[in-house]
Amino acid sequence: MTTATAGFDLTLDDIFHQYAGAAPAVDHITLEVAAGELVALLGPSGCGKTTLLRIIGGFQPQTSGKVVIGGKLIDHLPPHHRDIGIVFQNYALFPHLSVAENIAYGLDARGVPRSRRKQRIDEMLEMIQLGHLADRYPRQLSGGQQQRVALARALAVEPRILLLDEPFSALDKSLRMDMQIEIKRLQRQSGVTCVMVTHDQEEALSMADRVAVLNAGRLEQFAAPSKIYDSPSSLFVNTFVGSANVLPGTLESYAGESARIRLADGSLLACRTPRDARPGSAVVACIRPENLELTEAGDGFPAQVELGLPLGPSIVHEMLTPGGQRIKIASPRGLGAEPLKPGTQVSLRPISAHAITTFTAPSL
């Protein structure tokens, strides 16, 4: 079995890029990726994540800023001299080469001696557990097997950085989780530093050590998945990552980290203190569906069930408040449990004031 190699740290220093006649694609982004870390670049289409990946790989020269790997500036190097492995969306395997020959491709290009090349191919086949398919061709493999071969080919040359470009987009949903676990295992086993581009928040939160959330070319937040989900730094992060009920209101008072806001329907809600807000200012309170619970009448704010959706281990209800605000609540589904019937009158409350993140209302 191959042993883990030491990863290299990656620094993106004030990266800026603008295509001719367009808004900035990457707007002064600085990131420090630790050696052996898996970082996900997460955001909607057009946010700049693919451009940033291409800049790291050397396929797109940036307008300004620096890319540094292991303390060495690499901006002057072409892609094939950067010691960076890449797994593309469609895997880009050579159809006329066998599994073993695909893995050997980069080794051959670097002139690795035959004895070492054979040893490295065997190590990679063992790591991806496809030694029995070494002589097969890509067309004879499943999507998951092709993905593992593409990953082995990228890792065979012992790259300083591994780039993954939407690695699961070509897979069926039923296979994605298995392959997410597999790639995370292989990345840990190899010790390589990894940067992954994805628009799938579940993918980013489940796999990455840290997530960089991008929006319109800007870095919104760079933190551990739990921090991104539980303590989003902006309204965009809160609404893009996961699901959130967004309730408009007015800040009544605050003391330290605790505040009270009055919702549009007149209800008072205890929450975290929003940044840069003053009593009387317009705010929005964000509550994730799983952070609301049903309670006794009078011990929360009233709502009426509009719709219930059983989703495997949970049930999601859409509720309507007297003020016309639609709210979603997610609850664990017990064995045989069914959604509440439409029209049922209920009372809702947050599980904790700290489960509510509040932001200054965006200006229109």
C-alpha cells in the first residue's frame, strides 16, 4: 500500500481577474490552504470558482495577484511544470488506453524509469482497489470506476496540489455519496493538498476541511463547514448554504450578543445581535427549518400548516403565519409518522436564541 506523502501549502495572494468588457470574475481573493487540507470552492454559477481553479492550474493567467505553492511563486510556470494534478468533470480518460496505461500516462511524460513506473502503477491500482481491472478500457468501466482511475492518474505523479473540477457532476445521485467517501479516503491516504470546485453545498460541507463561499467574484466566508452552516457571516451565505427562513423585522433592543426583534406580524423574537445594527433599524432573522419546533399553543408564534412532505428520515412542513409569512420546519420522522394535515393550527418556536442569525436588512 502506498504511504501518505507530505502535502504542500497553497497561497492565493490578492488574486484579481477580469475578462475584457465584463465585471471582475475574481475580485481580490486571498486564501491560505494548509498542507494536506481539502478546501472546497463553493458558489453559484458565475461566482468565479472555476476561473480561480484555472488560475491555480495555470490555464488562465490572472490580471494581478500571486499563486504560491510550498513557499515558491509559480505564476511564471506553464501548467505542465506546476506539479499539479487535475481531475476534470468528465474525467478525460484516454479511451484507447487501458486503466493501467491511463495511470501511467503522466509517469511516461515525465520519463519515470520503467521499474519505478511499474511500482507506482501497482501502488495506484491497489489504492483505488481496481487491480483486477488493470487491462480494461474506460468504456468497460462504470462512472465511479472511471472517476477512481482519473484520480489515480492525477495522484500517480505525486502532485504538490490536486484540483477537482465538479468531480461528481457526471454521477448518479445514488453513487455520489459513496464516491465522496472514497475520494476523501484517497485524499487522506495520499496526503495531497486538494482544492475542489463545486456548486453542491452538501458536497462541500461533507468533504471539505474548510469551505470558501464565493459570490460574484468575492469571498464571502472561508471557514470550517460547521462554522459556515451554524454561524454564516453574511445573509448570502446563510441563504445559499442550507435552507433558511428569512423573517423581516425591526431591532427592538440588544445587550451583548443577545437581541430582541419584532417581526412584521408583531411577534417578539430573541436572537443573536446583528452586526452594525441599532435599535429601530430594519433587520432580517434567519432560522433554519431544523431549528424550529412545534410547541404548546401560546408558547411561540402561531402558524397554520399549508403542506407536509415526508422526506425519508424527516418531515418538512410549510407553515403560514397570521402575517402571511411562509415558514418551513423540518422534524425527525418517527416510524410510520405522517405529515400534519393542511389547515392544522400549530405554534412554533426556535429551539434557541442562538439558532437565529440576524442581519441588517439589505437596502433595496
